[in-house]
Amino acid sequence: MGKKSESKWTKHKIMRARASLSGVLPRTSLFSRRSFLSFLSRYSKVIAKPASGSGGAGVIMIKQEKRNAYLVQRGAMRKTIQGKQSTYRYVRRKLGTRYLIQKRISLAQVGGRPFDVRVMVQRRPGSDWKVTGMLAKVAGKGYIITNVKRSGGYVLPLSTAIARSNIRNSSAAVINRLRRIALLAARSLSSYYTAQRVFGFDMGIDAKGKVWIIEANLRPDITLFAKLRDKSMYHTIRSYSR
């Protein structure tokens, strides 16, 4: 059998095919002139990101400022452009290889900075999937991406982040939803990635407490969990990795 595709687009399509997950995946498409203009007409904020790669590299946010003006942000760099067609041409020049376009989720915030959630789901041979770790990744000042290394952000225990955030929902209810959806996603993806023993999900929570799957990682960085004061999740994750 040939090598399995590790593209974010492949993973998105596998998860979207499962009815119970289709409502928690932000609308996503392959990047093209047509899809870009369509997304810009429909949503006030969109994200262009590489179909492969990790760590928040190459992610661009496009946000409607006024009726015909768009703010383009990459890293901490920002530029305002007039008109959809000019915005498309500017963004297109910035893109490398294959890209996706995705509706930008308005992530919940801690201290005015967006955060998302890393959920580790692992299994031992012959056993079912288990959530072995969850933490919040808070974006660095002025950044849209939550990748800790790239944006200069930081990690927090998830319950702490929710308690300090603008989420209008109980911490326990949100954490239970994250756990349930991550397990569903792992079971769905493992029908294709049959040898996989670990998934690291980047998941978003909006201010209303709705949970989203932003993307799935096949080789998630577990050192994030070593940054927490309580190392118990880190030790659990490592025990599964052996």
C-alpha cells in the first residue's frame, strides 16, 4: 500500500465525512482565487494556511476592516489593502506550495490574547483511544497564531485558561465537550491512519463555549506539557509513547 497522505486537507475530509464532526469543523477549502473570494464574501475573518507543515508557519489572516478594505496579518506584520481582487493578488504572492482557506474561528481570549487547546489522544496496542493531556496555548502579544515558540506565547492549565477567559460556560462542560469530540475525531482518523497511536488536536473554543477542531497533528510536540508546573500529564503522555 502507498504512503498515506498527511495533508491537512486529507485529515479535514476524513473528519468532515463523519456526521457527528461536520458541525465542529470550520468551513475549509483548497485555496484558489474562487474559494478565496467566496470565503471573503461570506466571512469577516479567514485564514490561509499551508496544507502541510506545522508550528503555525506560513499562516495568514485576512480580516475585513471596512466595506472594501482588508487587513492582512502574517506573524506580527500587518498591512491594509483596498479591494478583494488586490487582496487576493497580495496574499497569493505570499503563498508557498499548496494552501487551504479556512473560516477563522473567533477564539476565546485570556488577557486580550487568543488561545486554543492542545488535546493529546493516545492508545496502546489492543486498547481504545484515551485523552492523555489537555492544555491551553495562549498567543504571544500581537500574534494571531498560538504556536508558543513562533509567537512568544505561553501555556496554561486548561481549567485556568477557561476561568480567566471570556467564555460564558462552565469549565467542566467545555472540557467534557473537548474530550468527547477529540475521541470521536481520533476514532474517525484511525480508520485511515490505521497504524497511528497518537493524535494531537488543536481545538478552539469561542466565547459562547462552542468547541471546534482546527486541525489534527500526527506527530504532536509533547514538550509543551513539560512547560506546565504539574508534570503528571507529560509523564502519562510519555508512558504511552514508549
